[in-house]
Amino acid sequence: MQIPMSAPDITQAEIEAVMEVLCTPHLSLGPRVTQFEEAFAAYVGAKYAVAVNSGTSGLHLAVIAAGIGAGDEVITPSFSFIASANCVLYERATPVFVDIDPLTGNMDPALVEAAISQRTKAIIVVHAFGQPADIDPILAIARKHHLVVIEDACEALGAQYKGRQVGTLADVAVFAFYPNKQMTTGEGGMIVTDNAEWAALFRSLRNQGRDVFNAWLNHTRLGYNYRMDEMSAALGLAQLRRIDELLARRDAVAALYNDQLATIPGVDRPYIAETTTRMSWFVYVIRLPNGPTRDYLMAYLQEQGIPSRPYFTPIHLQPFYQQTFFRGRGDLVYSEMAGETCLAIPFSGVMQPEEIDYVCEHLRAGLERASESLWPAPRARINSLR
Ligand SMILES: *Cc1c(COP(=O)(O)O)cnc(C)c1O
């Protein structure tokens, strides 16, 4: 059996929605983007939503709106997808990494204040794996120090923190619609905010710096082509109409994994914090006892047609960051530990129960083999003591 790492959930409704666009003359800058933005803002519960062509583009524009520039510092976790730190580098500012809570994998609020300096401008909070970060203490620190707070909500559409919807928790939030996310537009992203000036700024920046009510080709500021096209927006609208179903399917797959993995020794299942009143499953990430076991298991699973990924490799350990900042290992202990022991296994809303059985069966077998081949001597000794 060959299991995909992830797969989008596309029905006839999505196919027809995109085909309809192709029968109109408006493939970009048309009505679908506006409709998608309005529906998305309503779903999240924010005043404004601005569609862009990726989550990374959205984060970049949020960083610009926050006034972050050369020499500034932005506090953010290293245990994340690289875009949440790269967006700081795009504006020649410096990401200052703080460690994570080892249970949730999200930024540890207790470490934030010590990371603040005279140059700190903002905090980018990442809701990793679809679980909201513990943001209330972070918001309190940010208020005290007059810092902007950006939610990287790219993995957490639909999640709730203490009953509040992710995306409405801070000054601005960014969602992403790459095909492995909870809903997809192919490539795409959405910035949400209650700030009217920022919303207008985002509309200008995504469209080459044109002012929204200005004449065509009147470029007021340095802008970008970060526009979402109409096919993507139509796909997004169709997916958003099904969002409750899309999230429920992912819940069901995660529940099956939770049940089956409970009986496999050596596998730690995802930890759900008390503050998470609604989890939005993006990936299913297990913890293994140590790095060698994780790496052995990955190779074993691959032979069985089961892909898996170390997720995340901490950003400060990525080759580009190591080369650019000459950092070593060792200063973000829990992030690095998670980077060695976390493993994302195949996951999507369209995953079938037989596929889940197959993955779990081989996880069990792979872990047994790992302990036999990695530590044969202690294993034999334990057996002799039995
Ligand atoms: C997916 C993701 C993004 C944005 O990704 P794009 O591919 O640019 O849409 C940003 N941050 C995190 C944490 C993500 O998982």
C-alpha cells in the first residue's frame, strides 16, 4: 500500500466553481476574491480579510504593517515552519527565537519577557499543528511593552483558544491555503484584522502599491504582486462552504489515530492544552523516545510505502540560518529536542480507516524492530530478566 502524506478534500462543487471562473473574462481582480474575503472574515469573526497569494506573502505584509524595519527585533518561536521567521528577514529585521513549552510545542509565554530588548517591535505567535498558543500572557506582555502581536494562524484555521476564534486574538492574523492545510486554494493566504487602515494598506501592498481609490498605475508605495487569482478564490469559497465538514473529517481521523496509538508503547500522542477549546487538526505529530528511534522508524515506514516527516526542524538549525547567524545548537533546548523526536505521520481529512490501520500496524512493528536493532544488548538483558 502507498499512503500519501496528505491530500486535499476536493468535491464536484469545487471543480465546478473553478470551471465557472474559466468561462468568464475575469481570471484576476474579479468578484470572487471579494466574495471569498467577506465570507472568510465572517467565518473567523474579524472585520476585514484581505486575500493574498500565499501565507508567506500575508506574513510579509503583516510585518510591514507593524512598522518592522532594519535593525528591529521580532520575538518568535524557532520550532515552526520557516516562513514565520523569513518574513522578518524580508524587512531586514532580526528574529529572536524563544523556546517552546515541551508539551504543546508552542512558544513558552514565560520566556517572552526576557527576550525583549530596546529594539523589539513585535511578537509573531505561531499556533503550531493547529493548536492555539497560550496567547493571553503574551498579549499582556506585549501591551506592557507596546509591541504588535501577529498571529501566524497558517496551521490553525477554525481552532479556538478559551472559546475565542484563532485569528481574532491579536492585532493581525495570517492564514494559508496550501493543499495540505485544513482548506486549500492551491496556493493562497488570507490576512485578517479589525484595523481598517491596515486592511487598506494590505490591499495596496498586494497590488504593487497602488492606492485603492487611486487611478490605475498610480503607485503610492513600494508594493508587490501578492494578488490572489479568481480560480483560487472560487476554490476557496467552495471549500469555506464546507469548512465544518472539512474540520470534522480531520477530527475523525485524529480520533482514530488517538485510539490506536494509545496501545503502542514508545509513541507519545499529541498533547492538547486546557486552553485549547477547539483543536483544528493540521498535522498529526507523534513523539518518539529519541532521535535514533525516530530516524530508524522513518526509514522503516518508507519501505512500507508510508511517508513521514521530521516536523518541525527548528528554524535556527536550518542550513541558511546556521550559515547566516553562525548559531550553534544548544540554546533552545526543548525546540531542539522536539526537532529530534517529533514525527508527522500521514494525515488528511480524506484518509480511510484501512489506511490508518496500515500506518499504525507498521508503526508498532517498526518500533519493535527499532529497539531490537538499535539497542540489542540492553534488550537481550531486559528479556533475560523477565
Ligand atoms: C503553511 C504555513 C505558512 C505559510 O505557507 P505558504 O506555503 O506560504 O502558504 C506559514 N507559517 C506556518 C507555520 C505554516 O505552516
